[in-house]
Amino acid sequence: MTSDRDRDKLERSPQDVGKWKRAQQLVMSGRNDAALAEYRDLLARYPGLAQLWFENGIAAAGELQFAAADESFLKAAELAPRDVDLLVLIGQQQHRLRRFDHARTCFEQAVAAEPASVHARLSLAAWLERERKLDAALACVDECLARHPRDPQARSFRAFLLQRQGRNEDAEKVLRELVKEGSKDPSVEFSSKHLLGVVLDELGHHSEAWRWLVESKAALRRTADMAAFEKMYDRADRQRRELLSALTPDAVKRWATEGPPVPHAQQLAFLGGHPRSGTTLLEQILGAHPGVLGFDEPEAFVLEISNRLAPMQADRKLTADALNRLGTTARANLAQRYFKSLLQEPAAATDARVLLDKNPSPTAWLHLWLRVFPELKVIIALRDPRDVAVSCFFQNMNGLTATNANFLTIERTARHYADLMDVWLRMRELGGFEWIETRYEDVVANLEAEGRRVTQFTGLDWHPSQANYRDAAAKKILHAPTYHDVTKPVYRRAIGRWERYAAELAPIQERLEPYCKAFGYA
């Protein structure tokens, strides 16, 4: 391996150091095509530098060159077989690209390279948990604790695995010890307090559970510039409302007459609604149909359409007039990038008749969906807004963004619900497209009846395999936060969950009341 020699050689060349920095800046600004040209030149002279291959892989993936990204990541792992941090990063990128076998191999390679590494062990354990191999994940963490008995991250993750196994009393004991000791690591502090709240909720101690959630979220808020996040989110919401108010029913009807910008063999369907409204369950039921290819929270729409037309962090804003004037060539380019990104997964080679993109948050950009894909079939999942608010507040934040930072207070959670569902109510009012609403409570009450109704909306008949969707779900690695729930039998205990927290929801009841009425939950 020539990695060290190449790095030393590169660092002695100010010109190439500058080229490397320029390539990194191009990737960060989204100019991946220009970045690839810089990396191509650097790799020709320094082919043994693993970090260059890794960054080239990121740029290639951003430019939708997935085969080149695969090759680059595999080359980086080959050149750095003992670099634990880089191997974990490569595994995370492979996970993002849904190259699951490659991801697992990277995490295993990191542990083999440095068996005493807490980072490597916990990364592998987290992956095994994703695969629902809870015993193997727990064994991996226990091996870590045998070497580092007091490591707070390992103890916190062990408590998480115990909770996953239903051993809540054991998890509670570990978590109370961690909270009592305190931790200098902010991630351990807020994750332990959050998980303690989840465990106490499952044990029926609801008032104390809520108190720990509030403490956890307060700790997490201290780690970020919340004012900046909220300002960015509020500006984007304000601009979106202005755009929606300027749209007319005639405009949306005209979009439909323009037709699809590019021919495509399959019917495209979007499954949205507010997060925690039962979209994952419904996607698994629909996706069990042999004629449906379901995608679990893909990044395609966000990366290739909404971030290009209306990036949240940009000062410029998209107007209704600009959206109406979006030409066929521009729409075709967006659509082609979207389908290329969506169908990147190896399993996407299929003769399915329906492509189902399940991703709740992009419901906020339903007008962009319909501008680019006027033939889109829209499925909106509904659930009692009060249950949605509680479920979102119980969600653990894995990396803050301007959007999910709203779930750090119950007041902002209610606001986010209102903002997102106002988009749906406005688009429903405008009309001019095919849509259906489905209620989580109806799915739970009669899975086949409601599943059949939504399946028929997509143009297909109910298939017997859909009743056994859990068999297929158990073989998948899902991205949704509720990935661990979909293999369990459908249960009713999540219905009316808000009643256990009625006192804590008092500050937002009035805010949610119009939506309870609009969606039939009054």
C-alpha cells in the first residue's frame, strides 16, 4: 500500500493541496461534476491515497454515477484496511447508497482492524441491530464492555438493545445509573435521558417519562444554534405559504395537460402525510404486492428536485409564477435525475407496474411533485393529530436539521404538524390530481379492507401476499425511524396514546383542534 507515501508526496505540493481543497469545496457546494474532474487529476498522481478515493466516491454518488461510487469506496477500503474511522465512514456511505452487504463488510473490517475500538464495535452493533440481529448486536456491545467496562457510549447503547428486546426493567437500571453519573459527552447525556423516557413510557410511568423527554430535548437544544435553525425553517415555511396562496386550480389543471416530461413505464405513486402517521406500515403492505416496488424514505426527491428548485438555506425563493413557467426541458432533466437516483438500488431492476415513493417530509413540497410529475398518484396517510404529536415528540433525533429541530419542544412539534398538513389541505383544495386519504386507525381495524382500497387506487388488485407483509418486511433493512415496529403484528395500543399525555398536550390542544376536525378526529 502506498497511502502514506502518496500523502507525504501530496502534502509537499502546495499546488495539489490547493486542488484538493478546491475539490472538497466543490463537493460541499453541490458541484460534483467539477469536483470529479479535480479528483480524477489528483488520483492519477496519487492512486494510493485512500482519502482521495473516499471523497471521489461521495462526488460520484452526488453526480448519480453509482457504479463509480461503488468502485471508489471499495478502493478506499482496500487501501486503508486498518483505518477504523475511514472504514466506518465508508460503511455509512454504503448504507446511504443501500449497498448493505458492502456496509456490513466495512463495519466488520473495522472491528477486525482494531478489536479494542469502541467506535468500531458500536458501529457494527448498530448495523446488526438494523438487521434485527439483537442477540449478535448485544454480544458485540458486551465484547466492547469487557474491554471498556465503564464506557458511557457502550453502556448507553446496551440499554438501547435491552429496550429493543423488551427488557425494560434492565434497561431502566442502566439508564438511571448513566443519568446519575452524568456524562461529559452531550450525545450520551441526551440519548440516555431520551431512552429513559421511552422505557418509562413502556413501563406505564407516563408523567416521569415526559419529564425525561423534556430534559433530553433541552440538553440537545444546547448543542446547536436553535435560533438559526428556527429562522431558516420559518423563512422556508413563509415562502412556501406565499407560493401556495398564489397557485390557482386552473394552474394545477394546466400542469396535468402538459403531461409527463419523460416517458416512464411504471405508474409513480407518492405516499406522504405527516411523519409518524403510519406511512411505514402502509408502505410495507403495498410493497408486498408483486406489482409494486416500494422505496422506504429514499433521498431522490429531496436531492434531485426540492433542493434544486427550492433549497431551504438559499436566500432566493421559488414563486408560483416561476413554477408555472418551468419548461419541459427543465422538468425532464429533474425527472430523469429523480428516476436515476430512485432506481439506483440493485433490487430496483424489476417489472413492477407501480413505483411507490414513501417519504412523509416531502409532503411539504407536494406542489413540486405535481409540477414535475403531473401523473402522480398521491396517497396521504392520516392519524389522530394528537397521537402524531406525541409520537414525534418521542422520536430520538439522529442529527439535527432545520426541520427535525421542531420536535425538540411540543409547541414547535404542533407548529410543524400544522405547517405540513396545511400544504396538504391547500393542495386538496386546489385539486387537479389523483389523491386518496387513508387513516392509520382504519388500517389497524381492518388491514385487508383498507389495504385493498388503497391498492386499488394505485391501479392494482389486492394480492394475498399483502396480508403477510411482515414476512417480506423481516428480510429488509429499512430507513424509517419505525423500522423495528413493522415486523410486529398490527396493534391498537398506539391509538389514543395521546390521552395518557393529555395534561402535557394542553398547550397545543387548541392549535391541533382545526386539524382534528378537518380529518375527522373531533
